[in-house]
Amino acid sequence: MRKFLIAAMLALATPALAAEHVVTISGSEYSPTRITAKVGDTVRFVNEDAVDHAVFIPTLGHAIDLGSTKSGASTVLPLRRAGRIEVECVQHGHMGLLIVVTQ
Ligand SMILES: [Cu+2]
């Protein structure tokens, strides 16, 4: 019984596996343009275009500039806190993505 209880407690203490959300960049658009995620997840931006694109986040409290993602390359954004995060491409002002991060 005691062994069972310890095993059950360990199972409960194991955090849920973090998810990786994939956002493709194609035709100078992020796809999808809105995702929901949990703290601890990551977002992988995959640039399928022939030109470079940036991943820039101006949102207060989440601001980060991941710089340019080359054609054919990818960039990973870790989601460290909850909030509504707006992602922009510096080179293409019309590109936009909203990431809603919950606990
Ligand atoms: Cu761009």
C-alpha cells in the first residue's frame, strides 16, 4: 500500500509534457494567425518562404526580438508566462499572430 501511495504521488507530481506549436510562415503570412498555448510550451516558427522573416514581440512584459529567420530555417519561442502575446514581422508590417498563453 505504501509503495502504491508513493508511486501515485510521484505520478501526480510529474508536470504535463510541454507542447510545441508550429507556426508556418508562407506567402508572407503566419499560419495560423492565432494560437492558444500553456506556460512552458514552445512555438516553432518555420519559414517556408524564399525570403527572410522576423519574429518580433512588442507586447509589454513579453517583449523579445528573435531576429531574422532565414528562408528554410526555424526559430523557437519559449512561452514563459501567461498573457496575450502579439507577434510581428519587422520587414512585413501586415504580418501578425496572436498567442494566448494560459497557466
Ligand atoms: Cu516577414
